[in-house]
Amino acid sequence: MESEHRSGAASARRGTPAHPRRADAERNIAAILAAATSCFARNPNASMTEIAAAAGVGRVTLYGHFSSREALLSELMERALSEVATVLETTGLDEGPADETLRTFIRSSWQLLDRNLRMLHAARRALPAEAVHDHHVGILSAMDRLITRGRQEGVFRDDLPAHWLVSTVYALVQAAGDQVEAGRFTSEEALDALDATLASALRRA
Amino acid sequence: MESEHRSGAASARRGTPAHPRRADAERNIAAILAAATSCFARNPNASMTEIAAAAGVGRVTLYGHFSSREALLSELMERALSEVATVLETTGLDEGPADETLRTFIRSSWQLLDRNLRMLHAARRALPAEAVHDHHVGILSAMDRLITRGRQEGVFRDDLPAHWLVSTVYALVQAAGDQVEAGRFTSEEALDALDATLASALRRA
């Protein structure tokens, strides 16, 4: 017991973690996620072999942490969308006119999406439709709340169900991203077009 | 020579085609496409094994005609979209007010899309993005022509590029299909919502 304590204290003094294996694993996971993010940003078809090489780890280590390309894309999608969810929370969904709040939210989350367009595209293709939906549940339900408030306040249309207006936002955000990926819009042009189109599609007549 | 002729004439009299192998192949292809259409209509994840069984052919025959699940989905997508292209041509794209023509086109092609929602969903996931785009080129360029005419006539907005308005139509048609697939809309509700949303999204302010 005593020697164990002492060795623990010694390693703490040297700044070495008490669980070097776990620290290694965390470093590898961080390297894999960073490498995967940049591989998918260049090429949505990036393979596990390419990602392992870019992360500087072996395939066995890569598969030890992420059992498949799908598992890795799922983790990346989860991280990217939870950043968007954080933006949603800090946007103050329940404050200000709902249409202005939606615009602010779209503008501030666009930067995050823009950075991850190809990865999100790859994830939408690789993961089952239900898994993709599950990753979006937080964002979609916050959007539903904002749109419902806007309908009550008379700024958003109420001739169509709220779930459809949420789908409209989601579909047009994706379409704007696709136009950037295809090189037909710069990121700013896409955001302006999205903004103008959503304004007229959602506005009460 | 004579005996060949005679045998040809005899088979013609019996109603047997001169190239029985080709006729067999055509029957098999027709059976495979019909079976694949109904398998994918039930389940977008349908496998080649299921499709071979439903078509009453062996896997070797199936793979002899379609080298992969992707090749089969590509053929089905091509056929479904060429039906839509035919509707586009018979809609008379250059006649009538452009916004009314677009509504007519959306309404008449919706029935075709509605029947093939799950297959198209499976094809969009299985095929490379460029292949999916190539299958849609005819429809998208006809839509571009109609939207460009509507802008010249002053019914569609011209503050945003035509290619974006085409993407908006395409994205919202897909979103409407997804709502039907998810059971949140009946086919008619989806079409009505699509119609109302496109009207306000495309209209000149």
C-alpha cells in the first residue's frame, strides 16, 4: 500500500498521469479525431487507412477506438452538431422577435457547418437514416420551439405544420451547403441566399 | 442453309423468338427490375439476395445483369427519373404562366416520386454524389429553363441566382418525400405543403 501511494505521489510530482495507458488512449483519440476532421474536409470518401496514416497511429489502434468508419463518422457528426446545439443555447432562443432570433442562429451556426460540410455529407451517406436523425434531435427540437413561438407571435406562417417548417429550414441549410461544396456559391453567397429564401418561405402572408 | 431457314421459320410459327437467349435475358431483366422496385419500396436496405429471390432468379443471373447493388439502383433511378422527365416534356414547359406550369409539373410528377420514395432514398445513399447529380441533369436543366422564363415574366424572384431556386425546389421536394417516409405527412398533405412553400419561396416580392 505505502509504496503504491508513494509511487502515485512521485508520478504526480513528475507530472506523469496516474494512468499512463488512459492518457495514451486519449492522445490517440484526439489525434484520430483531428486527422479524420481534416481528411474528411478534403475528401468525403476518405478511408480508415488514410485516416490512420494522417493520425500517425496503426490501423489496430484506430479500430481499437473506432470499430468502423461509420463509428468514427458518428462521433464526428455528434461533436459538430453539439457545437451547433451550444450556439443554439447561447443564441437565447426565447428572446427577441422569433424571426430575428432564427436569422441570428442560422448566421452563427453557418460558420460551424461550413467548416464540416464534407464530413457531414459523408456521415449522412454512411450512417443509417435513423442515426442521422438522432444526431439532429436536439437541434430540430430547439428549432421547433423557436418556430412555434414565432407562430404564436404572428411572424411565422401557421397555415402549415411546425414540423414542416423545421424540415424546410433543415433542407435549405443542406441545399446551401451542397451549393458551396459544388463550387456554385461562396460560403457568404450561400448564407445570403439561405437567409432570403427562409425569410419568404416562413413569413406569415 | 436451307435447314437453318426452315428451323427459323418453324420457331417463328411456334412463336419462339429467333434469339431465345436474348429473350430469356430480357425476361430476367424485367423480372429483376420489377422485383427490385417492390423490394426497395418496402425496404430501402433490401439486399441483392432478397431481390434475386423475389425475382425468381439465381444470384449468378442477377449479378450477370447487374454487377452490383449500386448498378441496379442506378438503373432504377434512371428509369424513375426518365418518367419524371417525360412528364416535364408533356407539361409544356414553355406554355402558360411559369408559376402555374411549375405547380402542374410538381403535382403530376409527385405521384411518380411518391411511388419510388424509398428506392430513390436508397439510390441517393448508395451512388456517388456525382452519379446522383448526373441522373437529375435533364430534370434540373428543364426546371432551370422554366424558372428563368418565370423570372423574365416577373413571377419568380430575381434577387437570387436561378440555380439556387432550382436547388430550393429540389431540396423541398426531397424534404416532402422524407416527411411521407417518416409518417408525418400523408402523400397529399406533403404535396399541399410543398406547393404552398414553393409558392412563397419563389415568388417575386
